Amino acid sequence: MAEAFRVAVTALRANRLRSLLTMLGVVIGVAAVVVLVAIGTGAKQEVEQQVNGLGANLVIVVPGRLEIGSAPTRSRLQLEDAEDLGRELGQPGRVAVTISSGETVRFGSRDVFATVSGTNPAVPEVFVRPLARGDYLRDSDVDTRRRVAVIGSGIAEALFDGADPLGRTLSVGGVRFRVIGVFERIGSSLGADRDDEVHIPVTAAQRLFGDVRIDAFALKAPSTDEIEQTRRAALAVLADRYPDEEFSAVTQDQVLGTVGRILGLLTTVLAAIAAISLLVGGVGVSNIMLVSVRERTREIGLRKAVGARTRDITLQFLLEAVLLTTVGGVIGIALGIGGSLGLAAVVDQLPAVVTWWSPALAFTVSAAVGIFFGVVPARRAGRLDPVVALRTE
């Protein structure tokens, strides 16, 4: 085996350029598989972090059925429903509500378009929304429809340019609100920039938007084991209040499971497309090895004449094919890992995480390609008649 390996290396080095060009298809295929799997895995982990960053043990209740292709449902939920829901579930004052709209927020000559959410004091209890300074909304703000606002750090930077916004008055949809708090910078989550949000009392938002509806409720289960129980209890309470209406309660695990399946399928499809390059590279290896068999016909005849067996010749050429693809696989893995880390460092919105199994899988596939596409040329070389081979010019 050692002698066959030495001869294989010598044969490949004798035609360096041809060997390099033959490996190119395998290198590109392996690198593409590693990079695309890393991007898909990174995207999946990024979504998981963003969903988990919203809070723990969350249950989101919305009107209608949450299914792809289902028509949007007009909400009939009221603020009183949140109070009843909290009492029934033993969580009074810990049911967060929201009603949202896009509005222009202005201070002086500066303005930005932001997501304005009418909420209640339960939001910090349910979601993870730390404040950089100031205070969050109070029950008295909701009861009196007080025009106060808690703004995101992006809004603070855009409108106040480094100045302290606390106590300042800004315009939300043409109505003046006093800033009482600023959120810590949190970045984007599920495609939305959470630093460009403005929270105002839900009652003030209903007056501003001219609507008394509530878009959704959010609850926090006491523990992970009670998430499903909380979800079913919330749906049961709303079913009693609105027997003719349909509601959906979504948990974090359900969101992560759905998104995970979608991203997993997408990653698999991308990796399969990239693997086509490996097949193309394998065809190239097979073609070059057939050419090599033709060029070395006299060598094969001479080796058989001095006692080489058919399996020795077959093993020799098969080893050369596998060596081509495995070396190409190693180079492709190095380029794929380097490319993935480079993309993650240069492009912030393109997370890439290299898992141990993708390089291992790529290397295994590259070796398998060498065996699969090297068998035909190797068997052809091993079956040559030594007399006929020695007569070949």
C-alpha cells in the first residue's frame, strides 16, 4: 500500500497542472457546501437568539388563525379582556397588551418614521426590555391617558443627537408626548429594528389611532413546564368571552420549531445545489483518469509482465483518483471555513457558523466521489491484457 501511495503521488506530481485543474471542481464544490451550510446554520442560530431574546416562557395570543394563506382577522379584543385574563390565570396585572401603528415622530426640525406601540406597564414583566435611563409606563399613565413615551435608542439618537431626551416633548402623529424613558440598544429582532420603537400608554394610543381594539396579548408562563397549560387556559378564557371568535396562542417553541424547519430545509436545498459541483468535479476526475490509463498503457503492460496482479493495478489507479478528490476536499474545506469566517466578519447581516459536521461530511463526500468515479478507470486499467498493452505505441 505504501508503494502504491508513493507511485500515485509521483504520477500526480508529474502532471501538476492537470491534477490541479482536475481538483478544481471538487475544491469549489466542497467550499460551496461548507459556506452555504455555515450560512444556513448561522441564520438558524441568529433567529433562535432573537426569539429567545424577547423573553422566557412567552405565550402570544392573537385573534384569528395563524396559518400561511389565512386572511387577517379584525381584532375584537378589548383592554378589559387583559384584566379578566390576568385574573383567571392568577397573573393580575401581568398580561401585556399591544396596539401598533407606523407614525411619524418629530422633534424640532428632525423626524423619523417609527413603530408606535400602545402598551401597558406589564411589558417589562413579560418581555426583556431594559431601560438605559428614565422610567417605564405606570398604571396611572394608562388610567389617565397621559401623553408620555418611552423611546428606543435609535429614535433618541436620530432626534436628539446625543442630548438627553428625558423631559423633552416630541410629536407622535401630530400629538405631543413627553419622553420619560429610553430603552437600551437591543438591535434587530425577526426583521424589525427594535431600537426604532416608541411605547406610549395603550389608552393614549387608542385615542391617537382612533380605535379601541387590542392587537395581541402576551403572557409569561411561571415555568417552562407550564407553558402549554398557560396557552390552553388563555384560549379557554377567550373562548368563553367570544364563543363565535377564533384565537391563536403561539409559544416560543412553536415559533422556533417552525422557523427551524424552514431554515433547515433551505440549508439542505442550498447544500444539495452546491453538491452538484462535486458531481461535476467527479466526472472530471473520471475523465482525466481514463486519459491517464490510455497514456500509461505500456506502463501497465510492463508492470503486469513483471508480476503485478489485476487488483494491484486497479488499486493503483483507484488510489490516484481518491487522492485527487481528498486533497481537493481538504483545500475546499480550508477555503470554505475561511470564506465563512470572512463573510461573518465583513457582513454583519450575514451570520455564518461552521459546525463540525459540515467539513466532515464534505470530506467524506469528496472521498466517496473519488471512489465512485475512480472505479471505472481503475477497473479498465486492471483488465488490460499485458501483451496488448506492451504492443501499444
